[in-house]
Amino acid sequence: MRLRTAVIVSTSVITVGGLGITVASGATPIWKADDLPAPNLTLDYPETLELGDAGSLAGTLQDETGKSIGKHDVTVTRDDEFAGATIVGTVQTAANDGSFDGLSDTPVNRGIQDYEVTFAATDAYAEAKGQCTTDVHGTDTTLTAAGPTGVATGDRVEVTGQLETAAGDPVSEAPITAIDNLDGTTTTLEEATTDADGGYTVTVPSITTGEHKIDIEFHGDEVLEPTTHQFEVTAQQDGTSLTVDPVNQRFAGEDIAVGGTL
């Protein structure tokens, strides 16, 4: 292993027979961190887990030639969108092969979990990191929706439904969002919140003419998986008709008043 160094030399001056002689009393090397080799650090963890299940963390620490680096501490952290970064633990690499294991982690939230292992710099090696990612699957959910499928332009349209788990349990106090799509134009509707039975209502205050597709969504939380449902409704303008009273043929060619109803 080649390293560039700088050296500090301590000197002193002694006088012998009237002559000043400079003597080097010691030298201290200064290691430049930028020149230190970075080890290869790996980290393994299951790619997928069910929420509540534990996974084992393992990896290896080796130098640039593949030689194991044993008896050094490495620290593992976990980061997810709900909780942020959390320290999982610190473990020492094995003396014979630079491997490490013995760390187990049970994610507390669903979703993508980013794991990172860190080896702190020493006087012989630069800092090194390794990463891996796992997807933790939470509880599945479903959305239902019901409402009128044909309405008149300008009507107030209410779409009702229910949010529940795959097992059929209602999900209460959950935010529900809805977007009204009409010919490429989208309108965000007022957010709803599910009641104790998982029920919700989203409203189009005054529907415009055309075929509407209303995308209803639960975005999920730390435990529950997100879900969507699309509801379609068509709004038509009220039809109009004109009725004209019959005209006697004997008045043909004459100016007459015509009556009727609209």
C-alpha cells in the first residue's frame, strides 16, 4: 500500500568547540486523508418484507485488493419516509474474513427502507459506506364508490363509498382525496375524511356537461397501503321542446297569429 506523507522534523542546536551543530531529534509523519484507500464495504438485507417481520443484516469489509479488514466497527442506519434516519446498531467485523452479521432489524413502517452501513476513517483507511434497500409491505386496503351515473348539468353530485382493509375492517379518520377529470381538464375536489364505519362522501358542487371520471384515492399511512378507485358520471343539459298550435288551412296566405308552448 503506497501513501504520500508529509514530515515534521524537530531540531535542536548544540555548541561543540564554538561550533553550532544542528541535530534532528525526531520526525512525525502526517497522513493525508485524501490519499488513504477506501475499503470495499457491502451490506445485505432481504429485498422485501411484510410489516412486522424481522430481517438480518450482514456484509463484508475488505481492502482494495480484496483482503479482509477484521476487528473494526461498522454502524448500520435505517431511513424511511415516515420516521427518518434511525441507528440500527454497531457491530465488529470478524478477524478472519472481515464479515459482519448478528444485526437484526424489524421495520416499524411500511414502504421503502434505505439501509446504510458506515466504516469510520482510520490512520490506514478512508471512510467507506455501503447501501441496500428493502420494500416493506403493509396492510392492503380497498375503496368503493357509488353515486348517480347520469345527471343534469349544474347538479350537485355526491359520491359515497367506504375504505376498509383487505380483511374487511373499516378504516376511520382517513383522508380521502378526489380529482374530477373532464376532457383533459382536472379539478381537485374538497378532501373528505372517513367516519367510524370507514364511510366517506366527495362532492362535485355544480357538475359541468360531459363525461366525468372522478379519481378517488387514499394515500396510505405508516401501516396501511394506498388504494384508488375511479367513478364515472355523465352530465347532460336539460332538453327543450317547442309545441305550435295547428293552423287551419283556410287561412293559407294570410297573416295570422300562431300560439304554442315552450
